[in-house]
Amino acid sequence: MKSSSRFFPVEIIRAEVRDTYFEDTYSVKPNNSSDKTVEISLIHLQPKINAKSNQVLLIHDVFQTHWQFDEPPYSSLANQLLEAGFSVWLMDWRAHGASKKNKDDSQNYLLNMAQYDLPAVVQFINEKRNAPIQMISIGYGAQMALHSINYTLPIAHYYCVNAKPVKSKKRYWIPGIKLLKRLKLVGKSWIKGAGTEFEHQSFFRHELKRHGLLSSFTFKEGKEALQAMKGVANTIVWVATNKKGVALAKRHLKQQARVQRILEKDVTPTLLELVIKQS
């Protein structure tokens, strides 16, 4: 494995020259968690001309891969960022898309990715070019980004589209709700969702742990993430396409929450405007 990082092994999988940009694909092997076989695919798109120093990292949602950014309402986002001169990075979650399958599927849950995978990816990007990084994330990818704030990443701004909650959902306080959810996972190793990828049942089992009447006392990762979020609240923009997303932002950061309520069709132009404005 050819290394292009001084921190951990990184293999250059592919280097392509397109009409208006360069495209490099890396396989990042962090070696920082209990499963040493984890490798993260990371695609770098770099404009040929008029390139800015600023960088944008795109994080997909559950059941998805980086190809989510080729589908509505994000289908032109990467290209428009490139045309605006930004360096664009697309990450595949562990065992998703072009990321190699790791040995222990039971370790593929969101908190592990927030603690180990995403910080390693950001560290590598920062090593390749020490320039401001803006992060765009969707759904559970946004939840991952919010949890990663606790690990002091060099991120200039976070744009969280329809983020999933870090705080526990109050509806799980109702007796029997969590039990019903757990029963639906019995006998299933892999779960099929709306996207192209299957998720291991451990992902959802660990998600259920964050919810419940006593989770505010027992879920220390959630408390730590909330505290970290409050410290950088001015760098977090909650992009919501529904009332639920607005309420979630207010529930997490109250008056500190910076919320953009938009129509789904306006997601790409809104994100592009935000990134350009903060560059």
C-alpha cells in the first residue's frame, strides 16, 4: 500500500483527468479503532483553473453512498462547487460505496464513524492542503458530523441538512416503543432502506441506545456532543426542508441555533450560497 500520509496508510486508487477538473480517489486506513481492517474511500475533485484554497467535504446519509450527491436535490452541487473554484471531497462511510468491507460489521455504527473515521478523513484532507474546510452533511451523516465536533476537528463551518438528532427523541420515553423497535431487528443482520446500501442491524441497535427516559443520564456521548456544539454554535447552520428540522435545531441549541428553512428544490442553491458567503 503506497502511503501519501505521515499519519496512517493511504492508497491512491485512481487518478483521472477530466475536462475541467482532476479526480483522485484515495483509500484511507486510519488504524485507530478496534477493527484495523476499516478503510474509507475518499474522492477528491480539484478544478483545473481558478481554484480557490477553500475546501468542501460532502457526507452522505444512511443507506447511501457519495453518489447521493448525483441525485436530486443535490445532483449539481459538486459540479457547481467545482465551477465556483472549490476543492471538493466526497467520503463514503465505512463499508459503503467504494469503501472496502471491514471485518467486523457489528462495529459499523454512527458513533464509531464519528469518533474514528471522520476525524481521520479530515486529518488527511488538512494534511493534503492546510486550508479552511467546510462540511456539508445529510441526515444521519449530519448527526455524525455533529458528534464529531467533540473531537475538535478543523472545520470552518458545518451545514447540516435535515440532521438527525443528537438528543434523545421524547417519543421513545413511552413504554414499549423501544421494545417494538428492537423486536423488528430480531433475526435480521442487514436492513434495507430507501437507498442503494444495506445497513447492519448494529447501526440501529446503537441508535436506539441514545433514546429513552434515562438516556440524558446514561448516554455520555450525547451530552459531550451537545456541550461541544454549544461552543461552536456560530459555525453550525441547520438547513431544514420541514418544520421538524427547525424544531430539532431549536431543541439542540435554542436561541443559538442558526436555521435556514427552505424548500427541497432550493437545497443546492442554498448550500452553494452559504459556502460562497463563508469563504
